[in-house]
Amino acid sequence: MKFSVVIPLYNKAPYVAKAIQSVLSQTFSDYELIIVDDGSGDNSAEIASKALEGCGKCQLIRQENAGVSMARNNGVAASHGEYLCFLDADDWWDPHFLQEMSELIAEFPDAGIYGANYTIVNETKKKTRIAPVGVEPGFEKGYINYCQAYAKTMSMPLTSISVAISRTVFEEMGGFPKGIKLGEDFLLWIRIALKHQVAFLNKPLAFYNQDVEVANRGVKTTGYEPDSFMTFHFGQFAEEESKNKELKVLLDKIRVYSLLRFRVRNEYADAVALEIKKVDFDNVEKKYRFYYKAPYFLVWLYAQMVKVGSSIKRILR
């Protein structure tokens, strides 16, 4: 079998049927579909089961809630495909996604991971745009410098809904890191990119849904502890970071951006300070020097002013 498609599912009842149908509608037929229900508290699993009726190459696995990494890893363990693809239960694919990935693999067989561009959908705000991935103008497909492309626009070249990974490489890396609730996919992609080539197709073949209700979102905006937040695990890249300029720039940009929520709320201040100490501020926008170097009271006051300004703009629209 060429592809194994794994969909982790947790409380996505309004969306999962569309995700499943986008897989079943693929023009490329050499695949299996495995859905892993991660202890949903709604009727997501029942909806998924009904959507899979009559599909001989599909299965639904249920597990107690253990997080998205374990759901994906358990789905892979139950699969048989040569290449692994993942789709979140609130997103969907273009009908040609697997066909295009198969052709990309055939053309660039030495890559360890393959990615396609994607469309960011926000119908609530009536905004739909292709992700501005930092590849060169006119780039269609080929090998990319993952760190350089990501750091250029800070738009992810690889996402959990738009990649295909060699099973051998996935197993070499030990799968998705357990216990990470935000950025578990990035930690895997960067580990792969540091050891293997990355092939990219600059064609939007997946749809990232930003219209998901807050209660159903897999990614929260608050409430993370350092152990479950990707940025506090960048120490594993310390040796490579000291030698690889592109990696250093990317990690510094992610540090100052992703840790700002902790800084503004004055949460885990010691852990944040330890990570920010590693930043070369010449690699990031000047405003971040203020955010992290100014006294906390000034940073908090500025954040409140921005929040009030945003509220006023919404009222005046």
C-alpha cells in the first residue's frame, strides 16, 4: 500500500464528516484510512463510524484521551502504508492531494518528507488565502531549505495536514513527541529536516480551517505548561543551532513570538527568561527587544493598550 492516512479525532463532531469525505474522494486510490478517536466527549466517533460505512480500507480506533501525538502514533502503529499522511479532523484535502504527493515522491525520491502548500480558510471573516510560504518567486516544486523558507515569512512550509513522510524516516525519528500539546508536529518536522531533504510542491492542496469554534479547537491560546509547549524543548537542537545559521534564525523568531503570551501574563518567568537568554536579537524584529528587555510593568501596560485599541476598532467597524 502506498499511503496510510491517519486522522486524530477529538470532539470535532461538526467537522469530521467533511474531513473523511475529502479522503474518500481522492483520485488516487492506493491508500488506507485510519481514524483514531482520542476519547471524544461528543458524538464524533459515531459520526466518523457512519461516514466510514462500506469502506473496506478504513478503520476507526478508539483510545482513552492521551493527546494528539499518541493518537497519531497509534494510528501509524496500526497502519501498513509505505508513506504516512495526516489530516486533522476539522480540515480537508483537495481531491488530488494523494495523487500529487505520489508524483512528488516519484520525482524526488531522496527526500525524507514531502509537503504541499495549503489554503487558510476563514469564512467568518470572509478571508481565504494561500499560505505565504517563503519559497522563491516562481518556485513550483523541488528541494527546499526548510529553516530558511520558514523563517522568511514565518508561514509553515510543512503542516500536519499537508505532508507525506516515509515510514522508515518516521520510525527513525520515533514518531511524534509524547506529551507536547502545541508544536509536536514542528518538533518532528525540524528533526527530519536536519537529517533529510525536504521536497515541496508549491500548490495549495490542503485546507486549514480557521472557522472552528473555540471550544472545539485542538490548539488553545492559553493554559500551556513548559513541559507541553514546544519552545521549551528547543534545547535538543543546541548543537545544531550553534552551527546552522538558518536554524538559529528560525528558532530565535519562534522563541520571541511564541513566548510572548507567557511574558505578558508573567507566567513561568524563569523558564521564559532562560529560553530568551539564548536569543540573538539581531535575528528578530526590533519590537521584541522591548517586549523582553523592558520592565514587566511597561510590557503589561503596552499589552493592555493594544487590547483596548483592538476592541475599539471592532466596535467602530
